[in-house]
Amino acid sequence: MESNIRIRAARWTDKDAVAALIADALCPGPLAAWLMPDSAQRRQVLTDVVLIWVEHALFFGDIHVTHDLTAATVGFHRYRPIPPPANHRTRLTDAAGGHADRFDLMDTLVAEKQPTEPHYHLAFFAVRPDAQKAGRGAALLAHHRDRIDRVDLPSWATIPTGGEKLLARYGYTPRPAITLPDGPTLHPMRRNVIRGSSDMPINPTRTADNRWQDFHA
């Protein structure tokens, strides 16, 4: 099934569609409800916040999508420190309003678990609900695995409950869980280096600024 799904690098013109599909995938879940309790505003708020990080990844990471723009991975190259998104505080407040503090709190709790060593950060992995269970997620993760196997660095993701088994199939192992106050549980997962998979050197510089980038659906 995976062989029938074409995957390509996203372009700047895809950014709105990528943010929307991630928001669509997240909306039904408890994490989205905790971040934005108002169901009438939830999808728009999530789309606007995700868009901040989608744009940032096009400068400091990579985005890969299925040919029909129904599934995407968004990652950051945390091989060295990267700056925060431009006007991040203003844009987050504009997007989330009075609920921006919830995004900030999740940032803080997730950042406490995030590696400080150089790594690849799989920040978002999502399949639009009407396109799920058709092999798109598996195809994207296989593509992701093949790429990071050539980089000789660990990979890190933080996902809501329910996605652990899928990531485990592609080499990710669980780390201590994070429970949000009066909210759902998040699951940090790490994929270790496969030694000898690449001749690329490791940059030992400490990473920085692991703000909210860990929506997965």
C-alpha cells in the first residue's frame, strides 16, 4: 500500500494546507480540547498556531507531504541552536488569545524532557481524518526513517496517547510520560542513532528553543 503513495518536500505555497490538515487531525482529540476548550474556535486557533511552526520549519527544518496534501511530517534540524519564530509571542497571542498560556505551559513541560544533544525533532506527524487508515501515515514514517538513518543523529517526538505503537514500528522507544494539569498525557519517544548509517559528523552544539511544536495526530 505504501508504494502507491507519493511523498515530496513541501513548498512555501503548501504551508496553509499543511497547517490546516494538522489542525483537522488534532481537533477530535483531548489535547486539542485542553489547549482550546471552545470547540467553535478550536480548529481556527490550532490552524493559526500550527502555521507559525510550519513556516518556521520551512527555514530551519523540513516538511514532507503526500502528493494529495492529506498527510505531513514537520521536523526541525536541531543540530545546532535555531532561533524562535519571528514575532512568536505576538503571533501566539493573536492566534490563541487568552489560551496562549496553555500552549506556553505545554512548551515548558515538554522542553524539560527534550534532548539537549543535537537531534532531529519530529515536531508534527498528522494524517487528515478522512484519509486515515489508508497507508499514508506508514508511508510518511518509512520515508522519515530512511532519511534520518542517513544523518547519524537521534530523533525525538512527543505524541498524544494512541500513536505510540505506530512510532515504535519505526524504531522509536518510549520515555517518561508527561501529564498536563487536568489534561491528557503526552508521550515523549526517542529513536537512537543507527551507527554506521552515515559518514556525516555530529555537531556537538547544544540545542535551544524547543517551544510548542509537538502536535501529532
